[in-house]
Amino acid sequence: MDAVCKVYEGVARAIHPADYTLHDFDSWASLKALEGQPCIHTATLAIPVPEIIVLARYTGVPERCVTFSRRNLYRRDHYTCQYCGARPGTEELTIDHVVPRSRGGGSNWTNCVLACVSCNRKKADRSIEEAKMVLKRKPYKPRWTPRLLVARVPMKTSWERFVSEAYWNVELAE
């Protein structure tokens, strides 16, 4: 669906998988869909969803900040207590403020870690030093990119000419 939108907006052109011809939206919408190819149906058209597009311009992946959320904190800490290293499951993990909120600690990447219920109870409203506890890993702001969180999709045969591992890994002759 996103590919059709990009072609419609003029920021990409569709490539026909049979003959590698380039198409703008109007010429692509006039094509008949290949057998088994998904289509977007309107009142008067059945527009084939392109398997291959080429962008008119590419400025790179924008730098994105990872949202500070419970899900991302669990991912960063690998569902593991940062004090004892236990992996008890999500029901038995809590979010601990390294510097307690009552002492001015914020809810952010560099002050929050996962702690099992037992370790969180032991630390309570004290500093790590006062509780005589040690962090397995210092809390940090992750630098993931969105593509690392996207599940890999199976490669279509029509993509092979453009993204084949053999194509990219072959040694080039001088």
C-alpha cells in the first residue's frame, strides 16, 4: 500500500517485474495485474500493488529518538533485572528509578532500569550505595533505528536483480 502511495505522490516510480519498465502512477494504474498480484480496488479501477519501486530521491533514514516507553525499556534491558540478573517474566519485573523520584530522579532512559520485585523492594527509596546494590549495566538511552525493529519479510523473486546477496557480495574484477 505504501508503495502505491509513493508512486501516486510522484516520489517513486513502479518497475514492472516482467520487463523492468518504469511507470508513473497513470501508466501503472492502466496495467493489468499479474496472476496472484495483490490489487487496490477503487470504484472503477483495480490498481496492481507494485513489488518494486525506485525512489526519485533519497535523503537517508531520518534520525529518530527511541520513545521512552515501558515496552522499549523492557527491550533495552532484555527483560532482565538489572540488579540480580534474573529473568522472572514481565509480571515480576518493575521499573526502578536509580535515583529515587523522591530525591529528584526523573523518569527517563538514564535513570530507569528493570528490577525484579525482590530487588526493587530491597532498594526501596534509597540510592544504590545506601542499599549496597550494584547495577549489572548502567542505564543508557538506546540508539536503535526503526529498521531494526521491523520483522524481515521474505524476498520476492522479482527483487533478486536489485537486492540479491550474490549481486552485492561478488568480488569485482579490476
